[in-house]
Amino acid sequence: MSKLMLKASVNAKVWANTSVERMKAQADRGQGAVEYLGIIVVVVAIIGVLMTTNFGTTIATAITTQIGKITGAG
């Protein structure tokens, strides 16, 4: 293989590897924000359910009872 062909082959390989790495980096760029948004939506939904139903009061009462048992107040 001539030096010119070897140089062209190496340059093509380097370009291909660099291009693939750039595409991978760009594909992952916004993923963190979407995940945080999903967590926020789930937390807001849970808080909404707890505030609009009696389930929130039931949980608060159970926690308070258990804390009272641990501290000896209950």
C-alpha cells in the first residue's frame, strides 16, 4: 500500500470515529432535563392525590402514631 493510500485510509477512519463520537454525544445531551421533568411530574401527581383525598390524612396519622410509639408518647 502506498503512503498516500495509507494516509487517506487513516484519515477516513479517524473522521468516521470522530463523527460517530459527536453523534453519540449529541444524542445524550438533553436526556437529563427530560428525566428531571418526568420526576417532577410524578411528584406533583403524588402530592395532588395526597391533597385531594383522605389518603394523605391517613398517612400523616400513621406516621405520627409510629413516631409516638418510638418516642414513648403514644
